[in-house]
Amino acid sequence: MSCSPMSSPPRAVHAARSLWGAVVLAALSAASCSTAKGEEPVGRASAAILNGRPSGADEDAAVYIETLGEGNPLRCSGYLVAPGLVMTARHCLLKRRSIDVRCNADGSSANLGDDADLRTEAPEQVSVYIGAQKGTQRRVAAREIVTRREVTVCRSDVAFIVLAEPGLDVRTPLRREPVRIGDTVRVSGWGYTSDARDRLPEERTTLDALAITEIGPGRIPAGTFATGGSSLCLGDSGAAALIDGAAAGIYSRIDGQPVICSLAFTRNVFAAVAAHEELVRRAYTAIGEEPWYVGERPPWLAADGARCTRDDECRSAVCDVAAATCAPACGDAGVACAAGQRCSADACVDADDAAPPPPADAGCALTSARPAGEPPTLFALALAAVALARRRGESARSRRQ
């Protein structure tokens, strides 16, 4: 199904509607398109937060993104996962703005086939704005865009923006574990806060507990998950879904027709971070770092053998103070220590020439092995004497009976 452009809107509302069209990856006709009889509804690449709260300064990793270029400006959300790296939705950076990007349940696009549809704007056309209020934001330019053009935007709506300078001194762990239905996510974005869509908000808003209701494949493609409607809206595209502070997904689109954000039966589809490890690796390589996943020691800490003075400076979490270097991990990590080393406190340290001292007496022991030839202790002799006297007493009583 194709959509025809609306007639030109009155000048008073033209700017506001053009913003809407931009963040939805659509012309101004996006909201007026209806499903023809007999056609299966498809998802719209869209992506404000409804019923949210104002975000605090501690949530400034949630950034505002503006992409200029050949068409109307694209205005989206994004998230700083490292000082020089922002994660967002790929469709927020595309050159193609003249049509509504529609997605089928299997992850194919209903109306994108030409490779030209998937080109991104040049990095110099992209700006990232940091701060909870637009009037006080700091602008940071983009240096590089890292994404996958060979995969449909409906299945791989993820992109990374490498910044020309550090944005904030923040680090966000990524979630490798698949999400589960019932998990709740926190989302902060810059989209519309009602269906009125008079203008994009001047401040960032946050939803603290948005429940995951669906996981692909099924009505949504593999590598995606969804939350319910009446929550996110146009302009929140690229916002991160956080679970316990870790980035689990990127907001991609509204699934349902018509595209009315306040409808409870629609689905909000996210691209799962866990499905894009190769792209994540490429993005972090572009900033000279390694990805940080939940449960792993921060990879920017000092590597094995590097100079250190404290445990928390080392990736292995153990600093060999005597050698003033980070010791490699062992123990539960399953790493064998090198020759001449032993595992101590989960780190490889130089082996001692002498055997380690015996453990201090921790109290009574149930059993104790005595090396052959070693004389018994006085306590052991006393126990033997008591046992012998008890046996003699029992033997005497038996004879009297």
C-alpha cells in the first residue's frame, strides 16, 4: 500500500507536522494512511513518551539527535554507551525520508527495496545534544556512523554514532542475555508526550517500568521485543530500553494502524542489543575500546601485567602489590597460571619457594590425619586411656551378670 502526500498544511502548523514526518521516517501523510481492506497491518518505523516523568540530570546519557541533509530534519533519541559512542535507531540517520517505512512480521520491509533507501546521511549532518533541557544542551558533532546496510531496517534498526569529542564521562553495560516477557525496562526519550503533537517537548521524559509483552519471532521478527502501547511515541526512536541500568534494546517503531501513540493495543518494537554483537564490536573498535557486557569486568581497566597500585585498577580485580602489576585472573575464571605461579585469591601470583603455612586452628576438628611415625599427642593418649577404661568397666559388668 502506498500513501499519497497530504495537501499543504496551514503555515502555522507546517513546522510542527514536518517534525512529525521526520521522526517517523515518513512524509506528512504518515498518520493519514489507512490499511486497505484485506491487507495485513504492518509496523511503522516510527518512533514520545506518554505518561512519563521529567528526566533528571543523572539520566543525561539519554541524548537528543538531529539529522539534517536532503529532506526534513530527522529528530530522534539516542543513548551514550561510552564517552565517545551513542547508540540509536538506524532509521533516524537515513537519507530516505519521503515515505513511511513499513515492516512485515518476518522482518522484511513492505516498501523498501532499493539499496539507496538504506543510505545514511554523512556524519557531518548529524548532531548530538546532551542535557535534560533543550535550552541548556551542549552540542557534539558526529565523526562516523557505524551500521549494517545489508540487513533490512525492520530487523536491524540499530546504528552507532562515533562522536568527534567525548560527550559525557559515562559507561553503560550492554545486556547479552535475552530479555524475558514480564521484564520491565526504563526508557528516556525526546518524543511527543501526547497525540496532539503540537510541538516536540523542551525537556526529556522517562518511563520507569514498561513491561515487555512479546518477544520475536512471531508477530514481530527475531532479534526484537515489544512493549504495550500508550507509552512511547514519535520522536522516541533510538531511545534505549534499560534493564537494571544495562542497555537491552533500541526503540524502533510502532506496530499497528492507525499510528496513534495513545492506543493501548498497539505494540512498540525494540531491536534487541543481544542480536547485534558483531555490529557492537565494530562500533567499539571505532573508538578503540572493547564492548562492556553485564557480568564482565570493565574492559577499559588495566590489562594483565599493566602497572597498578590497587585491585580496582585491574581488569582481573587483583593487583600484585609486590610486583606493582595487574595479576591475571584464575580460580573460577578457569585460567591456568603460568609456570612458577600459583592461584591465590582468584589471581595468578609468583609461587613461594616454601610451602604455604598451615591454616590457623579454627576450633575443634572431627577427624585429624596423623602422618606415619609421628608420636601421638597427650590429648590423643588421654582419649585412648578413657576408651580403654570404659571397655574394662563394661567387661567387668558382663562377668558379674
